[in-house]
Amino acid sequence: MRNPREFIADFYTALEREYDGKNPFLDSEENRIFRKYYGALRNKFRRYLYKNLYHSRLRYITSLLLSLRNTDILDAGCGLGSESLLFSSLGANVLGVDLNEVRLKVAKKRKLFYRDLMKGKLEFVLGNVFEVIKKQKFDIVWMNESISHIHPAEDFLRLAHEQLNPGGRVIISEGNGGNPYILLKRILKTGSWSWTPYFVKTPEANGRVGYAIERLFTVKEIRDILTEAGYFITHLEFTYFLSIFSIGRFEKSGLITKLEQLLKRRKFGPLAALSYRIEGKV
């Protein structure tokens, strides 16, 4: 059986091909949107760094899906749909939902590029995630850099708890709000020291939904929110700066893994992490 790294590496290669203009199903404007979204791929050095961070972000859920069958996933805040496409290639049935109509149009076109890899059902829906999740049960709710925009996050996680099948999971991948560097990036991006909520229109008639700008949680904050919503924390992992070197001789020696484990055991470990993956289970 192929290991998770091989699946992620193959998918990442396809992302690079798309960035290089090899997806014939995207027109010039859609290709521009894709390239802007994946600006991290604009040169070889950045691709080297991003490849390792991308693997770090997806290795846990990829391993999980390789061990499960007929998994129903909600990709909440799916953007251009990359993780939805990956999960489908691993055999999951995926519903990707987002409020951005332009990005969803690109996501739907991308299905054509990946059609030979897709094994599970995949649908992209324009809508309010608070309303979409009420319509069916799921085994996994995946949120990649979207819990920082879903508002109120506490309400959504409680709602997700109700809509998960027995043994279901919420898996959150997000920038670490306790890391000074990540907080500085937010300040430079938004021009504000704090996150800001506002309301946006939804596809539903006269509908609107809360939207937060970069509400970054510390690990303790997100753990507390999940616990209060009724979840058991069953997995927590961090991505450190060291992760960008986790290939080749460093990976084979196990040195990076040992250093990361050492950081995690230290009190300052969570502060040093660039991002985290946390799983809450019903």
C-alpha cells in the first residue's frame, strides 16, 4: 500500500502543474485566480518550502482516510477545493462549501482536471456553512484555515457536534494564534491588532452570515472551545519551522522528528509552532 507522503507528493505535483498553466479547463481569468491563491508556488525555492509545509498539514488526515472506508466529509470553507479533491482521490465522499462564488467556479472546473484520480463523490456548493451542515450527517468536518473566518466559531463547532455521526470528528488545521510571528503576519495583512467580525450576504434569500477576519486561536483557546462543545481531543500536532527541512537525509535520520518532539514537550513548544492540527471526536 502506498504511504501518505506518496499520495500528498503526487497531489502536490498536480498543483504545481496547474500553477504552471497545465490545467486546460481553466480560462485565463480562472488561471489568474488560481495563481494568486497559490502564490507560494511562484519559484523553486518557495515550492521546496511549501511542499514540506503542505505535507505537514495533510499527513494526519491522509493517513486517517487511508484506514477508513465510505467516509462522508464536509470541507467547510473549501476555497478552490484542493483538499476536497485530495480526499476524493482517497475514496471519501466530499461536500465542499464556500461563500465565494468565484472560487467555487474554479473549484468545479478543477474537478475535470482531477477526474481520473477521483474515487469518491465530490460536490461543491455555494452557501452558508451553518445552513449546509444542517442538511446531512458527516463522519468528518475538515477546516483548513477556515475556522479563523467562520463566525461565531463556537456556534459552528456546537452545530457540527450535532451533525456528526457517532465517532465522527472535527479536524482543524490553522495558523497558531499564540505564535508572535503569525500574529505579526495578521497585523501586516489586516492592519489591525485584533480580529474583526462582520456580516456578508449568503446565497439564501435575504440571508447573511457572520464572517471573521483572521480570528486566530491559540492552542489552548481552540482546545477549550472544542471541549466545551462536547468533543474529546484525540489528536494534536504542530508544524514548526523545522518542518520545511523534513525531506531527504533529515527525514531518513529522524532528526527533524526528534527535534519537533523535543519542542512539543517544552512549555514554549506551542508558542513556537507555526500552525496546528487538532481533532475533536464525538
